[in-house]
Amino acid sequence: MLHSVFAVAHFSRLLCPEAALIDSMLREEMKKIKYLHVGVATVFFKPLLDVIDEEFDRDEHLFILSESISTEALRGEKNVIVFNPNSLGAIYYYFLILFYLCFSKRAFFHGLFDLRLLVLLCVAPFWEGKMYWLAWGADLYDRYYESRTVRARVTKFFRALVIRRVKHIVTYLRGDYRRALEWFG
């Protein structure tokens, strides 16, 4: 498994120019990483990084985030990787997520919005006990809005499949927790 992940990573260097730099950095840090965080680079991550710096060892945490309008503030941060999910090189980052999902102690998913990530989680059976879903409002209340596009319907379908398999749901609202259990089982 490890060899095949690095073989794909080697091939994807052709598609993603910064992959070699990330690959060498991660090989050195690989044994230190215990906690994987996956999400969209939003304004909420900078304060989260500050809390992790104050309360935990940042060397044990790896953040793999897809780009958004708040990306620039996170680009130079330690153990933070920001990628463009619409680029051809994005496949490298999805394999990186899969790799660290295999070997990390816990994985925290900050929202489940990315269709490619949801499909990856549906076909990878080994993550269920270590995944913590940090539920965002759009994860839960998106079910009330009519999905007009095929992509939105497919995303909803895969999100429901993944959420049903999640063992740990994190939210600060008790009602959201109850709704997640009620709606997704």
C-alpha cells in the first residue's frame, strides 16, 4: 500500500509542480503526524491553528485544505497544505489525504462538501473508527434545498453515505447532533 501511494505520488509530480517539495517535507514529518485535518481553507482555520499552537503540539497535526477566498492567510503556516481541487494536480492531494487517513491516529473532516473526497471516503473502508466529522450547517441543512444540478444531487447522495458511516460527530449545538442522527442514521 505504502509503495503504491508513493508510486502515484511520483507520477503526480508531473501534474503538480510543488508535489516534490511537499513529498520531501512529508517524508521527514511522516512519523510525527498523528492527526489529519481536511477541509476548505476558510477564515475559521487561522484561529483553530492558534488554539492548536497554544494547547497541543502542532507537529502532530497536518492540515490539507482546498483553496477558497481565505487561502492566502494560511499558505505559509506550518503543516498546512492548501491545494486547488480543480487543478489537474489535485489527484496528488487526494492520494495524500488517503495516505494520511491510513496512518494517522485520528482524522478530522471540517465539513463534507467536496464530491471527490466523498467518493474517496465511500471506496476506502478503513477510516470509519478514526474519522471525526465537524459538522457545519451546510452539511446538515443542505437537505432542505432542492438540488437543481446533477452534481449537487450526486454530492448529496455521497454525503449521506459517508455520514451514515461516521462514528464521531462534533458540533457545539446539541440540536445539530440530534438532527444528524435522525436524518442520516
